Amino acid sequence: MPDWIKCGYAEYAKRMPKEFSLHLIELKPEKRSGGKTVEQMKSLERDRILINIPPDSEIWALDERGEQLTTLGVADHLRKTLGTGRNICFIIGSADGLHDDIKSRGDKLFSLSRLTLPHGLVRVILAEQLYRAWSVIQNHPYHRE
């Protein structure tokens, strides 16, 4: 990832409190070699994603066709999930998107935008929105309505 993505993500991750920390698991994308089809590459990626999902996590798969929420909507969902003690695992796909198995297995199919966004940028936007949602939950003045 370019430095600006690393810096952007790190900025919001460091703002999060210990009890609501962000933990990034970055998987290298499949190499586009050997004549693999897009579906084969997505299947290989699916398998690597599934073994990296922490047990008993709520899964939010990101896809531009998913449900779009407002910041307050994200905060509300986070508040409810935090009450269960489960972790939330947000899954951002590679350039070809997520395998349908990941999207259907998730607890929520979530969209930050109807636009197709590069996955590095999605990482930064998601981190900012999670910080913003946390600030809503805590009545912190970062978010203004």
C-alpha cells in the first residue's frame, strides 16, 4: 500500500480507544499468473479470508451493492454488536471483489458508496467512519449533525 494509505489508516486507528481498537489483517492478492480465471482467483482469496476470520466474529462484507448506512446507522449497528461482546470483522475484497460465498456468509453486506473504490482507499474511509461512529456512541464532538 502507498504511504498515504498507511498513514491515513494509522491516523484513525490510533484515535480509537483500547476497548474499540482496530486490528488490520492484510492479505496479499493472488498473483495474476498461470492462466487462472477471475473466479479461480476469487476462490483462492475466499479460502485465505475464511481462515483469517477470528472465531465468533460478526462479518461485514464490503461491496458496492450492499446496504448503505448513514454514520448514525453505522453507530447504531456498532452499539448493538458491542453489546453482544462479539468482534466485527470488516472484509474488503481485492481488485476483483469478494467471492459470493463471503458476501452470502456475512452478517451484513455493507456499502460505503455505490462507486467502485480502490480497496486501499476503502480501508482509510472505513477506519474514519468507524472512528466517527465511535465518537457518536461516546457523544464526542467529532461528528456533527
